[in-house]
Amino acid sequence: MDTEASKEEQIRTRAYYLWEQATDPKGTPDEYWEQARAEIEKETPVAEIAAQTASSAVPSSKV
């Protein structure tokens, strides 16, 4: 599973958890998704983000 798909699955799971835990869920799915995305990005270590960015920016050389 690639990193983007994995991150999307984490967000989806967290958004569902947030919705499920809401005592009076009045928010829209987009609001729960955005809250989940923000929480996960806040938890992601800066070094991990840098490594992901660097690995996707450097083309692989095939010799």
C-alpha cells in the first residue's frame, strides 16, 4: 500500500471514530474528515514528512 493510500485510510478511520464519538453528531462528513486530517498531520513527525517528500521528489535511477 502506498503512503498516500495509507494516509487516506488513517484519515478515514479517524473521521469515522470522531463521528462515532460525537454525542450529537451535527457536523458534515467533510468537517469530520478535515478534523481527522488535521489531527493526523499534527501527529506525523516532521522527519517522516521530509523523508516522504524527498523520496517522491528524487527520480529513481535505472542503470
